[in-house]
Amino acid sequence: MRDTMKLDFVSGSAEDLAPGRIAVSTTLARESGVTTGGRLNLRMGHAGQPTSYKVVGVYRDNPVARDALGSRGEVAAKSFLPGSVQRVLLRTDGPATAALENRLRTAAGNNPLLEVQDRQQLVREAAGTMGDLLDVMYGMLGIGVVISALGIVNTLAMSVAERTREIGALRALGMDRAGVRRMIRLEALTVAGYGTLLGLAGGLFGAWAVGALANGAIDRYTLVLPWGTLLLVALLSLAIGTLAAAVPARRAAALSPLEAAVNT
């Protein structure tokens, strides 16, 4: 059981599970004020009155194991459908395939109510509406990126129009077209980097603030920073900022010193 569920026990072990003995999650242990070796009153299945159980282990919160684990025989006897099995967890040697799913269905008598899920599907089911909310947030992030790119293009285009004399003077002093394009791109990179830094700081602070509020209200809530995703977002923001400077940089590089003097 421990290997199949990938349970991480803080104390005790699942090997000691037996009738009258249970293992509990860290959240339930903290809320109940119980540790390994203590006793906890719980009602299992259709049992009318709570029963005193000895806690033989405390494991880190796990969405599959939920709040408590009991011995197989006791859970089956006290379940809402005595003797029935609602869920079976299996560890396979290879990846989940259609052939493996057919073999499992055949072993269970091809019951039409049987649902076979792999680990990814279980995680997606556990995420529920939170996963859909994250998809919406990523969509809004994409729209925000497009708006930011247009804002950088507009800002740099206005900057180039207002600095015609400055660009012409730089060209007259010996700066080539490549140097002008590089200058505009560096300005765009600075704007994108500053905006990315503020956005990441605000987002991390917001996640920490929400996590501080939800930590006591949502079971198994843990703030985990996706460093890989944050790094990818930062690099993409800088790349998009650089690409957004292409048109203004080309326009600035096309100005000649004589044209700049005439326009001013």
C-alpha cells in the first residue's frame, strides 16, 4: 500500500495497520492533536457510533489516501456496501496502455461501471475546478502578453518620433544603423525586464498572501513555487519585448542625419 500510494510517513508505518488501528494524515493529526501511538475516535463507513482507534502512523497529506487509512478487512466490513470494493490501486511495470486497460476490465468481469484511470487522470480529477481556473488564468496571461507587446511597440514608436534629432545626431557622430537598432532593442529589453520583475514580485506576493489565508481553510494546501515556469515566463517576456522593438528599431535605423535635421 505504501509503495503504491507513494505515502511519505512522518512517523509510524502502514505495516502496522490492523483492525482497530489506523494511519492518519498530518492535517488530521494536527487538527485532532494526536500523534503516533495515541487514540482517535472516528466513525468508519455506516457505523453508527464513533469507535476509538489506535494511530499507528502519520503520513504527509496525500489526495489519494485522504485523511485516514484502515485495514482492508475492517474497511470492507464497515463500508456502506459491505464486502464491496470501490477503488483498487495498482502499480505497473510499464506505461498505462489500452491493452493493459482491457486486461484490467476483463479481470473485473467487464463491469460497465468500472472506470480505469492512470496517475495523470487521477491528479486531474483531484484538481477539479482548480485546474480549469488555472487554464483560464493562463488564457488571461496570454492576452496580457499581447497587450504588453502592443504597448511596448506604441511606446517605442512614440519615443523614436520624439527623438528624431537625437537619433540624427548619433548617426552624424558615427553610430551605424546596427547601433541604432541595438539601442532601441536594449530600451525595449529594459522596459520588458522592469515589467516582468514587477509582475513576478506582485504575483509571488499575491500567491503568498492567498496561501496564508487558505492554509487553514483548504485541506492539503501547500504553496509550491514552480521555478521552471517562472523562469520560462521571464525569458518569454524578455524575448517578446525584444521582438516588439523590431519595427520601431527599423524605423529609427532608417533615419539619416540629413532627414533628421530637416524633420526637426
